[in-house]
Amino acid sequence: MEEKKRYTGGVLVLEIIGILVALLFLSPFYFLIVNSFKKLAEILLNAAKLPEVFSFSNFKRAWIAIDFPTVLMHSVVVTGLSVLALVIVSSMTAYRLVRRPTLFNKILFNVLVAAMIIPFQSVMLPLMRITALFELRGNLHGIVICYLGFGLPLSMFLYHGFIKSVPYEIEEAAVVDGASPYGVFLRIVFPLLKPITMTVIILNVLWIWNDYLLPVLVINDSFTTIPLAVQKFFGQYLRKWDLAMAALTLSTIPVVAFFLLLQKHIIAGITAGSVKG
Amino acid sequence: MLKRKQLSEWIQQTVFVGPGLLFFTLIVILPFFMGFYYTFTSWDGMDMDHAKWVGLDNLKRIFTEDDRFWSAFWFTSKFTVAAVAVTNLVSFVLAMLLTQNLKLKGVLRTIFFLPNVIGGLLLGYIWYFIFVRGFSTIGEATGIGFFNLQWLGTPATGFWGIVIVFVWQTAGYMMLIYIAAILNVPKELMEAARIDGAGAWRILRSVTLPLIMPAITICLFLTTSNAFKMFDLNLSLTGGGPGNATESIALNIYREGLVNGRYGLGTAKAMIFFFGVALITLTQVWVTKKKEVEA
């Protein structure tokens, strides 16, 4: 608990500086939002003014131009399934690696941790070959498997650190009561992992939702997600600022809403994740 | 009895570790080692099954002829130094500010973190508009020279344009890590230093900074590796231009493979890139780890 301090004049000055910097941080959103309501001529004349009339016509056109409902759905499905798979697989892997530290499992743990340093660009070209060979290209399960492979090291690492602090006695008691190893994990251990599961979900949602390069290589046209749609859109309508700003606003809303709704969990989860990582 | 127990252990190992091991091997390990092989081939992507062994040709070509790759390497290195320095400075100052007794610190923390949840590609396009239209509007209204520069149109403004957006995107995240570390510094130590007559600057340098070294290690590691691998911002803000003046290594590799179709050459670059990333991040962690102390 923080001790009580007096609210002095010095603190007031700092408060004002903080507010000014915050306004500076928010100013790009001001440009983004006001210009998505304006007509093109109005934007070209003055990009900083408020719109003369607030018209939703840009949004209507952008909605259709990027086929927003479809790409939003694609993003939700890809992110949702990948994160679900990551939570299940990485918690199970981590559990076994903690509870049975055989030589093989110790080596596997170190390999997974070391693999975190491999940049995506270093494996991306051979990965194209693998995904073609195993028919993981252009379909949903392909991209989920790719995210599973790339996301496993960090998620496993976070679970590993957490499971080490879960007392083994609880599990032993359940085994004495006749529970199977799978039952112990599913009904006793996994529920105890809830705090770190939140962290794993948040970090992976933010990563996968915003990822551009992996989907463009693996699913591209057959399953266009939001970043891909935005990239394609800008290839076509670079100087149509009115449409572009509305499309960007639409595309930004879901993730900002996700953040504002869950901000307490997200900030706590990110702090926990990075301090361990 | 022993046999059954062993069998059950085997099944458990397969059920718990099997799926993770399988997909991780397939998606990360296998392509990584294939990369070493393709480095020495003239694999062209079209004819994926017939990668021809060419020995050291790719590496020779990269080291002797490929000026564009080395200019990308140089650009990325300069960018990493600037982005890491500015991001950590800004995020540390923000963290110091938000660990004061401010009334609005919760709201401010949310605002500073907000850009981080949006993807680099979207942020890049938002800022592209601001640099191209927004800045010129402000420039016309105020006459401040800074806004009247030809933003993103010259190598220097392209470079600093990407740095600005990188800082805006990343500072909030690093700020959270610094805040957590600063709040962990024991109050008694600060108090003791103050009683001994240390000023604010002296406390910062001799108490706070040494005690938050682990956080500095993490933040430098994260910003260095993110900056060195920068791709999305590069693609959306400058596309590597003007010319190839702001092309990062990641973008250069991507184009070598997917635009030029020279997968073998691209893979060779990707392997050089891997060793670069590994060398830089491990050295940096090693150097800052040595400076960590116990409270």
C-alpha cells in the first residue's frame, strides 16, 4: 500500500504535464476520427478542423469496400481458435514438463525457450514449403497450426513458471482419491492456472489479431483478416482519404473496444507476462 | 505391474507433450533447419522441389554484390539504436511521472498504453495520413518548420517518421514494466538516501536505476529485438522508400523471396539475419545482466 502523500503544487505541475503528454498521445486518434466523417475536399483543405457536418456516408462505403463483416468474422475465428488451441496445448505441455523433469523433457524445455529468439522472417520462406507440402495453406486449420507452433514457446514458458508454484500435494491427494492423471489436470490443476491463463489469452489475442505477415503468407485471399483487408485497401485507394480514414476507424474499433473493456486484466496480464518473460 | 505403469507413463507423455512437440517441430524447427540447407541452393519458389545445390554462391553474392541488403542492414541498425534509446527514455520518464502521487494516473496509464493494442500496419497507415496531410495542415496554420518538412518523402524524414511511430506504439508497454519495477524499490532505501542528504537526481542515479536493472534488461531486450525485426511499420509508412533508403532487413528478405522469387537467396539472408538478431540480443542481455544488483 502506498503511503499517503500531500497533493502539493509540484504534483499539480506534474499532473498538468501528464495531461498534456496524454493529449499528444491521443492526437493521432483525433485526426483519424474527425477525418473519417469529412468529405475528401474538406480533408484536403484542412485536416485538423472538426467536420462541418458529421456524415456516416464514408463509413457506409468503407463497410462495403473492405467487406467489414466478413473480415471481422475471419479475424475473430482465426484469433479465437488459435488462442484456444494455444491455451490447451501449452498448458498441457508445460504441466508435463514441470511434473516429469526427465532428461528429454528438460532438453525440450530448453529448446523451446531458445527458439523464442528465432525471428519469424528467418523461417518464413522454408515455412511456405512446409505449409504447401502438408496442405496447411489456404485453410483455417493450417493457420491455427502455424500460430500454435510459433506461440507455443512463450505460452508454455509462462505456464511453466506458474505451475512450478502450484503445490504438488493437492494433486497427490486427488490421485489417492482415485482420479486419473488426465482428470487431475483437467479438474484440479487447470482451474488453478486461471490467472496465468488470462495473461496467455491476452498476449496471444493482441499478437494474433494484429498479425499481418503470417496470414498473408498462409491464408491470404481465402481467409482475409482485418490487417490483410486494410493492406489490400490501401493498395487500391491510397489517396482516397475519406474512405481510407473511415476504413481505418472501423478496423481499429474492435481491438480498442476489447482493450477498454478488459483494461484492468490486460494491464495486469501484460505486466505479469513481461516480468516473467 | 511395472510394465503397466511404464506404458501409462508413455501414454501420458504422448498425450500431454505430443501435440505441442509435433506442431512446434513442424512449424519452427523443421523450417529453421531447412533454412540452413536452402541457403546453399538456388531454390526459386516456383519450382519448390528442385532446389539446386549452388554451394556458397548465395553468400558470395550477398557479401560482394548485394549493396541493397547491406544498406538495409545499416538502416536497420541505425533505426534500432535510435528507436531503443528514444523509446526507453520516453517510457522511463512516463513511468517516473505515473509513480508520483497523480490523481489521474490510472487514466493516463491507459492512454499511454492504448496505441500498443493496435497493430503496426494500422498504426502505420493512420500515421501515414498524419505525416502527409495532418502535418502540412498544422504547418500551414502555425508556420512551424518541423511540420513543413517533406515528411516520409526524404530518407531522413522517413527514418525519423518510423522512429516516431515506433516510440508511440511501444513506449506504453515498456512504461508498464518500468512502473512495476519502480514500485518495487523499497521505500526505506529512498528514505535513507534522502536523510543522508541525497537529492532527487542522486537518488535516481544511485538507488532507483541500479535496483530496476532487471526491468531495464527486459525493456532493452524487447525494444532491441522488436526494432531489429521491424516490418509492419516499414511496409505501411514508407514501403522502404524513397528509393530503398528506409528498407529494413525484414522487408528486404520478404521482397527477395516473395517479390523477386529468389527463395534460396532470401533464405541465405534470413540466416544471416538470424545470427545478427541472436548476437545483438544475447550481447545486450549479457551486458545489462552484469549490472543487476540485489537490494
